[in-house]
Amino acid sequence: MRAAIYARVSTDDKGQDVENQLIQLREYCKAKGYEIYREYTEYITGTGKKRRPAFEEMMEDARKRRFDVLLVWSYDRFSRAGLKDIHYISDLNEWGVKFVSYQESFLDTTTEMGELLLPIFAWIAKQEAKKISERTKAGLQRAKSEGKSLGRPKVEINGDIILKLRNEGKSLAEIAEELQCSKETVRRRLMEMAKSNQDNGAAAAQGKEGQELALVQADSEISKRVESKTNEISVVMDPSKNSEQNSRNQ
């Protein structure tokens, strides 16, 4: 059986060396009769967003079935994210690659006990992730109800300066570099100014139309009043018209 060894030392582990892990893992492979395909080693923390090139290469080789079993000194050398990273072992299992932790005998998928415990660990990890998600949502909801602003503070930059630089022929990336902000911030500010100009133009047009309509309505009202007054004067000046009007009403 071809075995791959993964050994890692964190940058926080002062004075530690992967060789301490490799010695015992090589002896384990010899005792089991495993052929060592390759040793993947690196000095990097197992948490955070830092890439682990050796780890990624090892997982890719596992996917291609270049070895049959992966051997680590302990699970925290494989990952320090706890059960959250148990899916890596599930992936290995799906690819037909076994996982063995030298220090934790229960994390040995070459045995029936290890095969049995793997889905249980996966279920626990899923429940824990669900709880974390629920707590996060509850915290966000509480913050909103208290009127707190969520997310990063909005970066405000002078729109006139952006337009000036844009008219000089500079790209969004060049403007962003000069103003020490992201290109997306520059793009967003330009879009906001364009929308504001459109809204102002529409409001001005609506205001002009409203004024014209008001003038027409006022002119019509004045015409009606003039016509009514003219009729009243005509009746006063010519009583016969008043008699005719009374006859019509009767």
C-alpha cells in the first residue's frame, strides 16, 4: 500500500521541526509494510486564510489516487480548525484514500471503528457550523434593532476630484491609486453622481411642466371669471336680458 505523509509545524511552534514527526511516521509505515510515496512538509500555521501549498498539492494527489493512505502525526498537524475541516477526511474517503492519525487511534479509517466514527464526526461538525451561523444571524439582527451600522464604514471621496482626474484621461485603477481607495469605490462614486444628475434633470423637467400647467389653469380660471363678470354687467345694463334669463329659468 502506498502511503503519503503530511507533516506540518506552525510558525508559532518555536524550535520545532517536522523531522520529529517524520521519524515516527516512517517507522509506522515500516511496521505496517507501507511504501512511502511522498512526504509533504511545510512550516505554516494551520488556521487563518493563509494558503498551504504542500497541503493543497497533497489533496490534489489524493484526488488522483497517487497514494492509498494518508498518514499524519496528529489531527492538529493536519488542521487546527477542529471538526470544521473534517470534510477533508470525508473527501479522502470518497476518493478511496484512507486517513490515519498516529496519535489518535480513533481517527483511522483503515479500521471499522474509524469508518463508523467518520460520519458521526461529520454530523457533529455540521451541527456546530449551524449553531455558529444561527448565533451570527442573531447577533446581526440585534445590532440592526439597536440601530448599529453593519459592515465596513463607507469610504467617501470627492466626486469633483474624480471627474477632474477622469477628464485628464486617467483610468479607474489610476484614480483609485492616487486617491488611495479601491477601484470599486471610484466606480461606485461615479455611478452615484450619474444617478444624481439624472434625478436632478428629471426633477427640473417635472418642475417646468408643473409651472406651465399651473399657468394654463390660472389663465383658464381668469377667463371664466371675466366671462361671468361680463354677463353680470350685461344684465345690469340691459334689463331685458334679465327677463329673458328669468323666463328660461321658469
